[in-house]
Amino acid sequence: MKFDPTLYFITDRLQFSEEEFLFRVEKALKGGATLIQLREKEVSTAEYIAIAEKVHAISARYGVPLIIDDRVDVALAIDAEGVHLGQSDMPVGTARAILGGEKIIGATAKTVPQALEAYRQGADYLGVGAIYPTTTHVKTVITSVETLKDICRSVPIPVNAIGGLNKTNLGVLRGAGIAGICVVSAIMKAPDPEAEAKILLEKAAELKAK
């Protein structure tokens, strides 16, 4: 499946009501998010599926692929466009065998060997970071921009930077060779998610062009 990783929006639902969360998701997509990942770390499988169905209904209206974080079973249950796997999740090769060749599979990589292995197993893109400390409730390890550049050079698939990125601090990524940026709080916590997404999309596109 073809996809555009330029502005990869990752959700964080913890501080919002469901209504406000879904409103912000739609605003982000309206503003130009090109991929969306639903990240739910502390919910039951039933809850994950329920919210995933609602997000998928919105993303489908905008023609934006929905990526499910961690859970291949949830991705299958709602027929999402893909899944993103961390180093402690199901191996990429196993997920590819289950999901088939048409689904998008992304992987987290913090080193060149991890990147090469994910590519070998069939990953379609990589998320590399954290570039900066994050305010999300996900454990992160800082990844240097030099390592990011090395990973971009080592694999022929898209590589996105992630971790604490916002419209004010993207300059360090110039010339890194990334395919796009992943953002969480920059959109989720923005007073106007739609306007923020528009700005971030423009800045991410500029980075790709450099």
C-alpha cells in the first residue's frame, strides 16, 4: 500500500474525553496529517478495538491510512491499513506473515543494526528517536541526529524522526535524509490542532526537500 509519511500524527488520548479526542483527531487530519497512528498503552483489547473503529471511520473519510501501535490483532480486527511495532513487540517478519504484503508495517529502530534487521524482515518504514525528550507517557531513549543520518543512509525505506518534535525545533533535522516527522503533543495539545498540522506539514515538506 502506498503511503505518505511526511506528517505522521501519533495520538495520545489520556487527558481528553472521547468526544474531544475524536474532535482533535479529525482536526489533525483536516489540517493535513498524512498518516495517523493510534497509540493506546493501557486499555483492554475490547476498548482498543472500540476506539480504533471510531478513529478508522474518521481517517477513512480523509483517505489517510490508520496505523495501529503494537497490536497486530487490533489491526486485523478493524482492518486497519497497518501496524507499528517496537523492539519488544511482535517481530516484523511474523507480523508480515500474518498481515500479508498489502498492509503497512512500521518499526522502531534506534541503531543501524536494528534498522537493517527491520528492513530485512519486511518493514515499510522506520521511526527513529527520540530526538528530544518527550512529554508523552512512553519510555524513550534519546537518539542522536548522527545516528538518525546513519540509519537514513543504511536502508532504502522511509525513515521518520520522532520524539519531542514541534514547529520550533525541527532545524536539527535539516539534511538528515528523513522522509517525514512523527509528532504527538505538538498536535494533540495544540490550541488549534488543524492550524498546527498545517504548519507542521509545511515545515516537514521543507525538510524533505533540503
